[in-house]
Amino acid sequence: MDQDPLDISSRRTRIRYEGHGSTYGRTRRSDPHVARWIRAGLGDVRSVVNVGAGLGSYEPDDLEVTAVEPAAEMIAARPAAAAPCVRAAAESLPFSDDSFDAAMGTLTMQHWTDVTAGLRELRRVARRRVVLFTWIPEIDDDLWLTRDYVPAIRARDRAIFPTVRTIVEGLAPCDPVVEVVPVPHDCRDGFLGAFWRRPEAYLDPVVQTSISSFVELDDELLDPGLARLADDLASGAWRRRYADLLELEQMDVAYRLITAHLRD
């Protein structure tokens, strides 16, 4: 496999400067496996607000959905058939109390400036439940990329993703249900853990710039580990070292569905 680390870095930088709204949709699409978990968590509600909605992944087409997204470029890139979208931040939702049966968010809390304020807002506008798909930092996710090649990503994510305890306390009083969401080997949604069995993808600048960890970390923290990964793929060392992963259909890499049933 011929991957020039300097070329990877320069292409990643170019996409950063050009803005990744146009590239985000190439790799960040709804995965059916994850979608089933989210829809099951929402249950029998009729209306839902999707906070940090991005391009509209995981918005159930059988529910009345209102999307909230702070980034204008993401709103502009949403498909024409997507739910109506309001430009606003999680910390200050422009809706009255109890406006929706439920609130939902998928891999969004790490982008909020104030997680506690955002969770309080979700609780305020939702009558029945809040459903959140997220990565949790308090367990060892065993993702080889961040453990063995680019530990700066793991350190960064553990600092910005809220723990289950923080989420539950922010939505209190509630009855929380926390479920493991294994990531399938062919996951269609290109979040960080999606490519645990497809290592070449982590060297693709388009994949990288659709993952905030790659976008927000400096190149000097990324490039040495990615260069080693390219070398290991070219030599076959990666497949020898992680041969057991190639037999797995899905893997727990610390993604969880948190369904908070709200109490008065």
C-alpha cells in the first residue's frame, strides 16, 4: 500500500481550509444498525427535536422531527427532504418548555461549549425522554488506532466527551437506561470507531476531515502515528498484529445509547 504521509497531511490541511461541509456527507451517513438502536430508544413518541443534527442522520422518517444545528454550512448541506432545521446551539434552544415528546442527539455533546447547560435544555424541551448516542470516556475502548498509533486522539476525546454520570445528572430527575451499541465491521457512518476493521480508511483525508478528532488536533500529533500505520499496512504488520479482529462481525468500542426516561 503506497500512502505518502506528507501527502495525507497536506490533503487533510487543504480540506480543513476549504471547509468540510461538502465532504462530510461522503462518509457520515446513517448506519442501519445504529439507527435501529436510536429508533428503539425513542419508542412510541410522536415528536422529537434532534439537537446537533448535522446533515440529518438518524432522524426517524416516521416521527415529527425538528432539527437544531449551529453550523450554517451543515444546514446548507442538509438534503432537501430532511426535517426542517433551526439554527441554534444546544445551550439555548429556541423552544418553550415541553415542546416535544423527546429530544435526541447523536455524537454531538463533545462539540457543546457547556454540556450541563445543553443537557438541561434537552430536558426542558422534552416531555418524556431524551435519547443520546455517544462515546463514553470512562472505559477502555480498546480501539487499536488510539491505543497504539495516535494516543493524542484518545487523550483529547477523554477530555471532551461527558461521562455517563455527567449525562444522567444533567438530565435528572430521570430513569436512565444505558446500552452497549456494538459497531459493525462495515459501519456506514464514518465516526472515529467505525473503521476498526478497515484500517486503510484512517489514512483517507476525506475520512479524517469528517472526524473532529482529526480536524482539531495539530498535524504533529497525528502524522507520526499515521505514518507508522501506513508502514505497517504496507508491510503486513498490521494484519499480523490484529488478525483476531478480522474474524469479528462487530466490536464494542465504547459507544453507548443512553435513554433517559424523564420524571417530574
